Amino acid sequence: MSKNLLAQLSYPLLLISFLVSNCSLAIASDFDSGLKLYRQENYLKARKLLEKARSSQNKDWRVYYYLGNTYLALGKFESARIEYENAQFLCKDDRDLKLCVNARLAVENYITEAQVVNSHLRSFSEESSKNIEAARNSYKDRIKSESEKQVKMIRNQAAKQIEAEKACSQQVFRYDDGVMRLGITLEREQQIKDEAERQCEIIKQTAENSMGTFK
């Protein structure tokens, strides 16, 4: 009777022992396979296996340390820092602890330096943007000013041409003030003005197109 009872009680214990043993082997297998892939620089696949080993509540500091190394190789610096920190709390040997602490400190220093560099780059970028915008506005103002000068000059030339043709004309006209004097027809005067305005429109359109390239 007692032997049968002992056998009945022993079976579940053996089953539990078997499952625990297999689980430990699986964890070890994930870590060993992940470590092998890490050493082969196959970081993406190594990450999956090492994360799997970690999720099994493995207490081996090496799982976290090499997972940190893998994250570091993948450019995930904050994740690497966390894993190094996890690893150092599981170390029992001073040399292992020093290794994990040094790795964590190195990553923390890199993160700090990267933040400083990024801050400087943002400031430089903002300053560069301001300089570029100032240069763009200066260029636009210069084009606008130059086009206005050309338009004014063309209109002045048209006015002078009208006066010159009137002065050289052999035709006599009665003007609105009732005075008779040499001049040109209203059609000719308008023709000169229209031609001047066509030239002005071309200049203004060209200026607008040039400024449009710097929007």
C-alpha cells in the first residue's frame, strides 16, 4: 500500500523534474544559439533568440549582457543600457560585474555625448535656416529693386521718345488747351506707350519667375 502511494506521489515529481529540466535546456539552447549568431554578426536573428531566453526569466547575467551587445550593434543604445544594467544585478563575480558596469557606463557616456552633438546640430541647422532665409529674402529684394529700376527707365525712355518725335514733327495739331503746335497723332503716342508697357511686363514677369524659384 505504502509502496503504491509512494509511486503515485513520485510520478508527478518526476514529471515536474522532467519539464523543468527540458525548460532549462530550452533556455540554454536559445542562449547558446543566440550567442553563436551574435558572434557571426547576425544580430537580427541573435536578438530574437536572446530575447526569448530573457523572457524565460533566465538568471544568467550573460543573457542580458550579450543581448545588450546585440542591441548596441543594432544602434539601440537605450535598450543596450537597460540590458547592461539588468546584467550587473545578476553578476556574482567581481570581474563579471565590472564588465557589465563598464559597458553600461560606456553606453551612457555615448548617449550623453550624442545628445550634446544633436543639440549643437539642431542649433546649427536653425541658424543655417535663418541665414538661408535671410539670403533668399535679400536675393528677392535685389531682383525686385532691379526690375523696378528697369521698368521706370523704359517708361522714361518712352516719354522722352514721345517728346522727341513731337519736336521733330512737321504736323500741327490743336491740343486740348486750344493751342496749335507741332506734334504726333494720339495713335502714335499710344503706340509708343503700349510698346513700353509690353517691355515692362516682360521684365516684371521675368523677375517674378526668378523670385519664385526661391519660395
